[in-house]
Amino acid sequence: MAQDKQQKYDKAYLKMAKTWGQLSYCDRKKVGALIVKDRMIISDGYNGTPSGFENVCEDEDHFTKWYVLHAEANAILKVASSTQSCKGATLYITLSPCKECSKLIHQSGIVRVVYSQTYKDHTGLDFLKKAGVTLMHLPEETKQA
């Protein structure tokens, strides 16, 4: 696929991931993820508590509860319980992966990660680069007034 056309798709999928992230009940950060394979969305996810838990992500001191799942982990876990495979797929995520999620991304067979915001800890990105995963930072475009 031509570079321009690919970037057009990348921006559109990132925009969709951002919209999906708005479904999150987390107050501190709303993160969305899409997994795309052969130009087909095979999974989606947003950060939140595990199934069956109350939809409150932060404790009374406004810290994220330890058991909150990240958007990319939720998307990968959805694929794991389906007939699909992440092998050769692209992950679109609104916030670059943490070190824990980067292991899941690599191990699941995802070969490309496109993200709009960079997480404060770059360890996950460094790991993915070392693992040979293609990384693309596409900052969100701000509209000029």
C-alpha cells in the first residue's frame, strides 16, 4: 500500500481508537486500542476493571487500582478468546505501551504499533524496538482556530 494511503488509514484507525477509549470509566486516563489485520478490525479495547468488577478505576486517593487492565491488554485478551490471531497485525493505541503490555504485544505476534501519545516510561517502546516491532508515533493533529 502506498505511504500516503497507509498514513490516511493509520490516522483514521487512531481516531477510532480515541473514540473507543472514551468508553473507559477511568478518570485519570482514557486509553483506547484497536487491533487491525488485513485492513479489518479484529479487536478493540479500552482501559478498565476486569469483567464482574465495579467500574471504578481509581481509589479514594485517585491512584489507579492495581488490577485495572490496559487497553491493549484488553484487546489482545479478546483476540485470545476468539478464532482470530494477532500474528502480523497492527495495534493502534492512543498511549504508547508500558513495559508489561509491550511483552504481551510482542508475544501475541503484533508486528506494528501506531500510537498518538507517548507514555512517560519509554521502556515498553525500547523493548518493542529491540523485538523488531515497527513503531510509529502519529501525534494527534490539533485544529487551528
